[in-house]
Amino acid sequence: MIFIDNEGVTNPHLNLALEEYALRNLDYSHDYLLFYINDPSIIIGRNQNTLEEINHEYVEQEDIYVVRRISGGGAVYHDTGNLNFSFITDYDKKHLNNFRKFTDPVIRVLESMGVNAALSGRNDIQVDGRKISGNAQFSSVKRMFSHGTLLFDSDLSEVTNALDVKMSKIQSKGHKSVRSRVANISEFLDEPMPVTVFREKLLEGLYEYRDDFETYQLTEKEWAEVHELKNEKYDQWDWNFGKSPKFNIKRSRRFEAGEIDLRLDVEKGHIENVKIYGDFFGKEPVEQLEDHLQGARYDREEVEELLSPIDIEGYFGSVPKEEFIELVYGADE
């Protein structure tokens, strides 16, 4: 097994691009191990509705990255106190969904450090009933990876803040995350250490019984190709938000001018259908506003831009435009 040096990259878009690039392009005759640490970010599972998983208002306020990965499973929060590992191997049907094969070596190293870790359920590592690691897999025709998080010294309050979804009444076919009680590995260590030291100890432990340990440095050309994948896929709104399964939103709010009941169908990240009901009194036919929103990207900035020239009060009476935007795309009261 060869260790891939990610050269200290902490940008999650680039790290996920590197992981996919390694899976699809590095020499198939070798197995690889990749470690990476990400800046504060939410990593969304391949089959999830992004908006169901994040506190969008908080994420924007705190400049937290939101990136979709190619593996399934639930949304996870990363920060610089979280170490991520990825085992890249040949595809083997016996290994698909066999998380124990890939988590056992990690658990053995944790146990050697005095951490009483164990695989729980299908794909979590827990200590005393609290989750310290979630794992997921992806397979192509010939290759696969099994990757996981290791909460070492993460800000657990941020986990709650960033993943505490504020939008209600979303119905979708996305795979909704199940939240578990979480803990940091550092809580269970006899002596404190930084995540960088933990990373080295884990690497040493994983290779303790291997004589063929070596580190792979990507060439300049390979890094250029990783950046190209990042730019064309992982940086794109269509991948991170637009790939969400079709979903429906029903939201209503009583304003001074009356109640507005909003129904939205969103597919591939765009507003496919919109209907507005209510007991408000407006001069203009509300169908005009529905037509104006239809086809728009379901993104707050785009909604704000679309509505910037529109006289909202002409449709509803005394309803501030910003409050209507909050109804279309914002946090619940």
C-alpha cells in the first residue's frame, strides 16, 4: 500500500477531487492510502438533498464550504480537528459494504493508543456509545475506495450549528442523515496531542507490519489534472446543490397583508413549478410572479437578483420584499 501525500491541502473541493483522481487514474497495480484535513465544511452524500442537510443561513454567515462527495451515506461536518482517511483498492464485491475490512486496521491503532473503539452498526466507529467516525464507500468498474472521518479535536458545537436545518416542510427522495451522539478521540487519550501528531501515529500504526511502505508525490501534471477536476466538478453549484434529488417545499407565513402559502417543486436544483396561495389582496395577478420564478435556480442570490426589479407589494400588499425572499428561500421563524 502506498501513502499519497496531499501536501497539506485543506481545501475540501481540492481534497475530494484528489481522492477521485487517485481512484480513477493512479496505477491500478497498487493500493493507496490517503489522509486529508479540511477547512470547516459540510460534506454531502451523493444521494442527498443538500438543503435538507445544512443550516444554509449559518453556513453562509460563517463561510463554511459545502461540497458533495461521490460516495453515499450522510452529511458530515469537517474542520481542522477532523482527520479523514481513504483506502483506495481494486474493486472486490466481497469488500463492498464490508466496512469492517477497512475500519479494523484503524481500530487496532486506536486501541494501541488506549481508545476503546469498536465498529458499531454498519459503518460507524464508536467509543462508549458515542460516534467518533463515520464511513462510506464508492466503487467504479475496477476500483473502489472506503473512506471515513476521525473526529479528533473538532468543534462539536459547530457540528450542531452547521447541520441544524432551519427549513421545514421539505419533502424529498434524498437520503436524510441520521444524527448520532458524537465525541472527539482526544477525550479518550491519556495525554493530549495535536491532530498532526495523531495523524503521524495513525500512519505509523497502519504501516507497522508492512515492509513496502512508500510515499507517493503527485507530479506537476497530475496536480494540474486534479485542479481541473476540482474546477469542472467540485467547484460547481450544479454538482454541490443541483444534483439534489427532486424535492417539494411547502411554506406559509402570515403577514400584515394576509397569509401567503408557497408551494415549490425543485428538480436538478431549479424551480420546476411554483404556486402561491393565500388570503392577501394584490393589484397584480400572482401568476405573473409565479412565471417569473419558474425555471430559476433555487439559490438565494439568484432569487434575490430575479426579484430585485419586482414590486412585491403590487402582488401582495404590504409585504416587504426581503421577508418574501425569506419565505421562498430562508430560515423558518
